[in-house]
Amino acid sequence: MDPIGKALWFIEIELCGELTLDRIAATCELSRFGLSRMFAIGTGWPVMRYVRARRLTRAAQMLAEGAPDILSVALDNGYGSHEAFTRAFHDLFGVTPDEVRSRRVLTDLPLVEPIRMKELKDVDLPSPRFETRDAFVIAGFSGRFTPGTNEGIPALWQSFGPHIGYVPGQVGGVTYGVCCNPGEDCSFEYIAGVEVRTGEGLPSSFRSIRVEPHRYAVFEHKGHVSTLHQTFYNIFNHWLPASPLESAEAPEFERYSEDFDPLAGTGTVEVWVPVKDRSST
């Protein structure tokens, strides 16, 4: 995997955690100098300036959504005090956190979205297996994304991560990333969650969805999870067009094994695509 792509992935998945130049460099198996040089050449950003800009962008989004406590937002985004956070926030955006929280508008702020470094290429897909699964319920955290904004999905997983194993009615330790409710603007809802016995009795911040019975083509993803988009690309651009099957109007999902490690990319990741016999024309 490209070390800069790995750095970008690590930054997004650890945006709420401890992000230092040493830690990012170690993850990419580079020296501090090597990472700094390659990152600047590849993205145009100094590493830690990009980290700060991403964190402050996330903070601005939290404030615009009505976060009641500015200090909590500051702490969640790596700042040790209200004063340091306000100063950095104003330096980047030209307004204070209080102003953003009051007006609930972000359209005039120079937000820094995740850098896209996605290479879409042909990869060898393993032959799928086929399974018919009964209905089941997934509960977790939800966000709405487009193909241009789906780098925000790792942050959704990070927010949900501490709840895994503690969700009321959770069934097993396998986790799911469910893509559903597509929009006319090519957006889709993504739910990072776990299987539960019922969607009742969940915390108000949770979203649940019942996935109806379907037949699936199941592909095992090979490689780091950050290249999952390449598996999707090849399923929908190569395998499906050549198959006697077509995609059904139903949620597709990623299934992560209980031992899956999102940082190391170890464990098993499967892509479950609902399919049906191709319509005759």
C-alpha cells in the first residue's frame, strides 16, 4: 500500500485519538523526515498542519450541529483548553467557535475535507460464494456520504468503535458496514454497526435497519481495508456485467470478522452484494 495513502487512512481513523508525527510515521514504516517529505510532495500539506485542519473541520461540523459544550469539542479534537482551541479555530476559519455554533452555517468556511488519493484499478477478484440470508437487524451510527465524501466513513467507525460489545441486544462480535437508502444525487446512507436482536430500546443516537432476506454474492476482500473501494469497483464494473446476475434493489454490506483490526488491516473483510437473475430484455 502507498505509504501516503496509509498515512491519510490512519489520520482519518485516529482523528479523535493521539496523532503525532512519530506515530503516523511508524504506521507508515517511514522516518519522521521521510514521511514529512513524501506527504508534502504527495498532498501539498505539511503532515501536522493537515491533521490540525482536519480536526478543526470536524470541530466546526460538530459545532454547526449544535454541540452544547465547546470545551468538550476542543478536547475531542486534541486541544487541551478552550483558549488554545478558540485561537486555532479563529486562525483557520476567521470566526470563533461560538459564532459557528450560534449561526449553524458552514458554507463560508474554508473547510478541509479528506484528501482523496484513490486509485481505481483492475484487481483479481476471488470467485464469490453464494449465500441466502434470512432477515437481520443492524444497529449503529449512521452518516450520509457521496463517492466524493466517503473518506469520512473511517471517522464514523471511530465514533462507533467504543460501543462495540455494549450495544443492547448485540448478537456476536462481527461488525457490519451497511450501504443503503441511495439518493438521486448519488449519495447513500452508511451505517457502521453490529447485528442486534431488535431495533427497540437503543440509545437515541443510534440508527437501526432491518435487512430483508436476500440472495448474496459474497466476495472476500484481499489487501488493506483502505483499498476496499477497488474491490467494489471491480465487482460492479467487471464481475457483474459479465455475470448472468444483476444487483438487486437492497442494501449491500461489508462484513468484518471479530478479529478485524482497522489499523493493521488484518482479519477478514467480505463484501455482500444482493443479486438476482438478470432480467430478460
